[in-house]
Amino acid sequence: EIGCVDITLALNKAVSGRYVQYRFEGNSNWMMIAEVEAFKTDAPPAEILLGDVNRDTKVDSVDYLLVKRACFGTYKLDEEQIELADIDQNKIIDSVDYLLVKRIAFGTYKA
């Protein structure tokens, strides 16, 4: 009789990727894989972090650069990015937002 094993792998954090690689180790000289399924589950929404213009869950020098470029008119932000970059919430991206995102990125200001 051939034994079957059902295995469920539950990850403790969300991952993303285009390809999935499965590696199996066993003590026999052959293995048959009949079915592999990968399911997308609904992850909880990411916390909105004021100043996180590139939406990578942290405020850093990349966000600071994007706001700087938007302030000087060399980069166009989408509507959501504008809301994230508008730290003083005056509906425009200006030098105050640029300065505040810089301070958030360097840890000297909390939004």
C-alpha cells in the first residue's frame, strides 16, 4: 500500500512572488507529487504610515527623495501618495512636508 501524506504549511508572515519552489526530502529513492496548491488568503490591510510615499511600510530616504522631487516639481505623485506625503495636511506638497518627511526618516519627528 502506498502511503499518502497531507501537509499544510502555514506561514507566519505574508510573502509574495511570481514563482514558488517546492523542495522535498525523503529517505526513499523516489517520490511522486500528485497535487500542489497555493492559496492566496486575505491579508490584513497594511497600516497607513504618514510619510511612507512609496508604500514599503517604512519612512526612509526613498520617501524623503520622492517628496523632495514632488516639492520641486520633478516627480508626479498619485493621489494616495499625495495623501501620504502631505504631513501638515494642507492639501499641497510643499517644503514643510519635505522637511517633515526628512525628519521622520531620520527619526527626529513622529507624525
